Amino acid sequence: MNYREKIQATIDYIEEHLNETISLCELAGLACFSEFHYHRMFQWMVGVPVMDYIRKRRLSQAALALRESKRRVVDVALEYGFQSHETFARAFKRQFQVTPDAYRRAGLSLALQPRIILPDLSATGNRGGHHVQPKLVTKPSFKVIGYALETNVNEGRNHLDIPAFWQRYLSEGLGKHIPNKLRPDVELGICTDFQPATGDFKYVIGYEVDTFDGLPEGMVCVTIPEATYAVFTTPKAIAAEFSSSIQTTWGKAYQDWFPESGYVHGASAEFEWYDDRCASGDERQMDIYLPIQKKEVEA
């Protein structure tokens, strides 16, 4: 099976077992991926993290059950894996901004999570646009000092947190306080300590350094182990389109390159490399470093 078929098979499995316990390990095993690689591929191909998708599908099916039957709310909650009326009500309100009881009384229309059917892109040929072809490099272990943000991929929280973090970092000139810089013209944005089961990770903005000596209060130090990386360079873009070009390149790396590459994610830190190419000027570029390892041959 190709990547699309593997991810679709796990989506179908989720649908068949919505009222049972489903683990990330179980789904990754069905796809023959590591948990980390499965989580990342699912997120980029489907558009939401896998455990977030499962939660939204369960809440959507529970909402349909409440609308189409007179069953007690607690019975519906238990059927779809919630431990009590209270935990279900909290999750339901967080997702739909209304309680289950109020929804049932008012007969409201909700934005439900549909079952995903992935498109067969092989039938439509090349999607066009910027074609990503990375260079492969091995980078020795290195040290970073910077500022850290704890965030989460669920509900797209990271897409709000990280830009706001960068805005504060730049507006307050925080980078000038980082000591021991090896490359003063290269800032790094690092995703590390990723937890696939919860979607939690740490995002660090900082510089490569030669020593952790004299670490200032409020900063963190991170050691990135040696790894082989696929390095993707964004297409040249004007300042107003630079952020969009970065997100597009991330998407193409996962959706276009990984499935055909013979590699999987190396399950270590990934980072963005900002140098003088993106400091100023009308055409800006940067590099995205994704750790990789050879995909095991399936039996």
C-alpha cells in the first residue's frame, strides 16, 4: 500500500472502533510506521492530529445520537468513551460552544467533523507549484541557547502560539541577549520534545552556541543529537508572502516528498534555519531541517 492507502486504512479502522479504546501505538502499527512518523503524516495528510480527529469524530457521532434519539446523555457519553456526564459535557462544550443538554433542547445545527476520505492524488497527476527536492546532510550534535514555548498541535494551537512568540521575541529584541553565539547571523526555530500521544511539544527560538556557560535566567539550553536531515529550501518570496511560502514547503515535504523518498521521520528535533537570506530584501528564503532515517523494507 502507498502512504495514502495506509493512512486511509487507519481512518477506516478508527470509524469501525469509535466506541472502543484506540491508541496511537495501535494505529501506527496498522500503518507500519513509527508512532512519531505516523502522527506527523496523519496530521499533514488529514489536516488535524490523529487523536484530535478521533475526539472530534466521537463528539460528532455523540451529537448525532443526541439529536436522533431520546437516550440519556450519560449513556451516549459512555458509549463514545467518556468516563462521566461531566467529562463529556466539558468536551462537548469545548468543541461546540454549547452543552449537550442545551444542544438537545434547542435543536441546534453544529459543525460536525465528517469522516475523512483522502483524495487519490495519483489519479490527478502532479499538483504543480513549487517542487521540493531536499539536500541530505548529516549535522553533528550541537548546542542551542534560547527562549522556549510550550504548545500543542491540537486545534491548531501552535499556529497561533508560535507566530505570537516570534512577534514578542523580535519586538523585544530578545535575541541580542543570548550569549556564546557560534553563528550570530543564523537564528533557529526548533520543534523538540514532541509527545505524539498528546500533541505537546516545545518550540525554542535561539542560536547555536559553543557552551552553556553563563546561561541567563529565563533562557533554556538544548542539545540536539547528531542526525541526518532532509533540508528543504523555501522558494524565493516577497516579505508579505514569506510566511505562506514556509508553510507550503512544510506541507510539500510531508505530503509530496516523504511518501516517495524511502525515508521516514527520524523522531528527533526538527528546525527552521533563518540566515541573511531572510533578513531583508525583496526575495526571502530559509531552510527547513527534517531528521530522517531509512524506511525499513516491509515483509
